[in-house]
Amino acid sequence: MSFYAYARAGDARYQERFGLDFEEFAVGQRFRHRPGVTLTQQDNLDEALDTINAAMLHYDANYAAQTTWKKPLMVSTITLQRVIGMASRTFGRKKSILSFAEIALTGPLFGGDTLYSESEITAVRDGGDDHGVVTVVSRGVTPEGREVTKITYDVAVYKRGKHPDEAGRAPAPAAEEERFMLYSKLSDGTLVEHYGIFFEDARAGETFVHYPRRTFYRDEAVEHAWRSFEVNPQYHDQSWIARHQDGKQRIQEPWLVSAATAATTRTFGRVVANLGWTDIQLPTPVYAGDTTEAESTIVDKRESKSRPSEGILTVDTRAYNQRRELVLSYRRNLLVYRRTAETPYARAGYAPQPQRAAAPAAAPRPAAVAGAPDVGLSRVLLFTPGNRPDRFAKAAATGADALILDLEDAVSAAGKDEARTILIEHFRAGHRRGLGPRQVCGLRVNNIHTSAGVRDLEALGSSGVKPDFIVLPKVETAAEAAMYARLLPGIALVPSIESARGLEAATAIANADPLVVALAFGGADLSVDLRAELAWEPLAYGRARVVQAAATAGIAVFDVPHVVLGDERGLREDAARAKAMGFTAKLAIHPNQVPPILQVFTPTAAEIERATGILAAYEAAGGNVVEYQGKMVEGPIVKAAQQVLARASSL
């Protein structure tokens, strides 16, 4: 039964169960253990200090720099412990490790490296009444497949029904359902461990008893209290605890919530996001020495209107101590991957590559929400505070091509929730009313790495509203833009490049998804990140990089706002230089900035006339190089003329 991750513990009740019985092991079996772990230099230092390791190669960077390795080498005992520990999901029913025949260190490992464990069974033999002996070769490998260690050892594994948890009673029957399989099988027969159920596999009313249980220790309680800045003496002051709590060390409540939540991840390991806890109750204190067991009941499941790749589960979790007293209960909403979704599992080596039907031809890059003009054709985009609905109509009246209703810089932290509610209602009510036929209206959200940004994304997804576009601030990776495209399908995206990291990744960001229709240059924040003056010359390189990145994707690119209000001359010069560099539009922060920017970025009659003449001369020459107004005309000049006329016709 061990190839299934659950045993039946009652009607619609399942007990998590890991590890194979001795009878399930066979010579030639290969396992890929998951998850892996990325090691750090802090891990290296902690291991060396905890074991009083005097080899300075592991923690003295100055010394290590003089060696062949050039940097601190990971302590070999870390590799040993992690490789064996990461294999415990398959060998979770072991009685003990009997011997190590060899622990070979076959390659170097450094801080920042990711380590995975793989195992092969080379021999099995009987070991006595309650166990058999399995000979295992476990390898530590990097994601690229580079081996760093090879460990050969004998492990005693309990026979079926002989494990102490089962001794003396009939073993619980396996939940032999495909959704509960402990492994996925690769084409070569290798078994890949996996965690968790997909959205389709979850059923309302089912309860899962989580494993393993969790014992809380006094030293851990003190450590977690101090690391949380918890000064209350009941969590760490041993003298106070002796006087007022009969020496009973109380476990900090947030840590209890954390431990119980972590216990659920064996079943809810396919979660995209935890959307938060509600109704948290703590009826009984937990003290050092107590052992808790958590269980979860799926209360409800529902489709996600905005995220076709995920669904939402409502889950109630309860934790009990060893006396079966309830110590914690809460409810959560979880965003969970669908089985058929594009997930990271196969790409990261956590699952076989899915067998999919041939994909349809790639769709063309969308202009914006269906029925709306293309924000990429804008010449000027005007920011308006999202908490000032009285200004929305006034902003539209300026004639700006695009209105950006702002949830980020224009709104204080205290006002973001109110502004979010205002904007959701604005877009739900039909935001295109009051706009001109060529105007678009979108919003700027907060960065996804902030709590406000997470709430923005959830509100947009759950409400189903469709702004014409979304400006994504401070984007630093293509994955951020791709995530928005996946979670908010059909909405045009404008990532803003505002940091050195974002500048470095600008080309990848521009090409992250067809829904990315433009890039914005966030010069103010970038100047701070670069320690540069907010002026044209210091930011010229950054501007050029963003223009080049947009050009590789064939998308529009918007220049940073002119921050000096009332400076029309400086604004015109700034806009003209941006246009000459390749920017297709400029952002504005005041209604008075709209007319000058429109004038600069609108093709003039002379420009249209010249472009028309260039194309006519080129056509008359049969597509060959030709002279026009004293200048040679060839491919690039022709393309530039075509762009001028295309822009003029779009207006």
C-alpha cells in the first residue's frame, strides 16, 4: 500500500503516511526525492560552529580566497545530513541506518547552490521478525545533474504491519486512488516524489490528518520568541516562568500558528498562495514538551473567475495536543493549481513533462481589453490619484490618450484600501463612459512584493473587472510580468523599469508575454537606485536600455514624467529628447503637462509630408536605393517613414 500517501482513517477521513514498507523495495528502483534545498553560507557557518569544526575553509572567506576554491566550501557533514534527510519521505519507515559503506565527496558545494537527493536500491535481504535490510546508494546532485556526493549504506526498514504505529492492530487500508499517489513515474521508470493534491482532487467534506506531529522544545521557544522581538517574559524568562507559570514554558502563539500551518503543506503542497487566516481561536495554551497534531477539513471549493489555471479552496484546520485538547483552529482560503495548468513542477524536476496536445499557433500581441483602443498608441499618459474620483472626469477632459488611476505613489499607505475599493467600483460601473473614442483608462497597482500589491492583485482577480491596462511598478523579472498575464488574462500590461535589477532584465521583461504591450521608464526611482542625479545625462544610458528592450519586442515605450511643474519649456525639451531617443510617449503628473506632450509626440504636417514623399520615391524606384531631398533612402529610412504614417493614421 505504501505507494499511496494516505491511509483511510474513517468516512471521508485520511491519514497522511510516508515511507515504503520493506516489502515494497526492489533491486533497481530509482527515486528522486523532493523537495530540494538551497544552501547558504549561514548554513555553513552554523554547522561549523555547532560541531566545533576548526577547518577555516568553511567560514573564513579571506582564507578561502587564497585556496583553489576561492570561496568558503560547504561543510561535508551538511551534504551528508541533507541528502539522507531529504530521502526520508521514501525511507520514512526505517528503523535505523545500520552502516555506511562509503560517503564519497565527488564534487564541491558552495553557498547558493541547490542540492537534491536521488537514491537507487542495490540489494534487499531479510533482517529479522520486524524488519528487512535495504542497501541504498544515495547521490547528492545539483539541478544541472552535477554529482557532489555518493553515499552507500544499509538501512533497516520495518516490514508491513510491524511499524510501532501499527504494531498490535490491523493496519489502516490504503487510500488507493490516483490522486493520492506518492510518486510520479518518469519514462525511464524513476519515481519522483511529490507533495499535495491538485484543485480537481480536492473534495468538500474530506478531512486530512497531517503527519508528522510536532513536539515543541524549550530552547526553540526561547529562540523563536527572541527572533520575533517578543519581550513578554512568559515566553523566555526562566526565572519569571518558574515563579508565575509553575516552570511551564509557554509557546508563542504566532509560532504555534506557523507550525500548524506548515504541517498542512504535505496535503496542500500545490498551493499558489495562502490568501490569509480568519477566525483564529486558541482555546488551550501549548507548553514546551507538548506534541501537537494538525488536521484539515475542506469546507468548500470554487472556480476562480479570473484564474483559469487555479481554483480556490476554503479549509478549516485544527490542532490538538497529546491529550487531544484543541489548542488551535482557523480557516484559510487557498489558491491551488489545477492538474492541467502550466505549473513549475515539470520545469523544476518535480514531475514528468506533461503530455499535451499540440499547441495552437501563438496569438498576436493583444492591443488591450477587447473593444478598447491600444494603450501602446498613446502619446501622453496622465496619472490621477486613485482615491480622488472627483478628478477622474477632469483627467479625461484634458485630452490625454491614457488615464492612469494610481494606487501606488499617489496614495498614502493608510488610504490604499479605500482607493482600491473606489477603483474596483469605478471599473465595475463601466469606466469607459466619459472617455473619448480613442482614450483608454487603466490603473497602476502596488508592487507585488508588498502587502498592498498582493491585495491589489486579489481584488482585481476576485472582482473580475477589466481595466484597459495595468501599470506594474518596479518590475525586476520577467516572471513578475508573466505571473500577472497568467492571473489576469486579457488585460494589457505596462511593466515599469525602476531599478538596476529591472534595467538588467528589461529585455526579458519586454518579451515576457504577449500581454506586455509597453514598457515605462521609471527614472526617479532608478536614479536613487543608481545613486545618480535625476537629470537627462546621468539617466541617458538607462533610457537607451529601456528603449532598446522595447524595440526587441516591438512594443511601445513611455518616458518618465517631467517632475518640475510649471516648467513648460523644460517639459518640451525633455519630451523632444525622449522622442528623438525612441520613446513613443511620455508620462504626465499634472493636467497642464498634457498639451505640450501631445504636441511633441503627434506627427507634424511636415513630418507626414516628408514620410509620404519618402515612400513615394522609394516605390517609384522599384524598392531600390533612391535619393530624396538630398539624402539617400534605403530600408531603415523607409521603415521609419512607415512608422510615422502608421502613427498618424492611428490618431
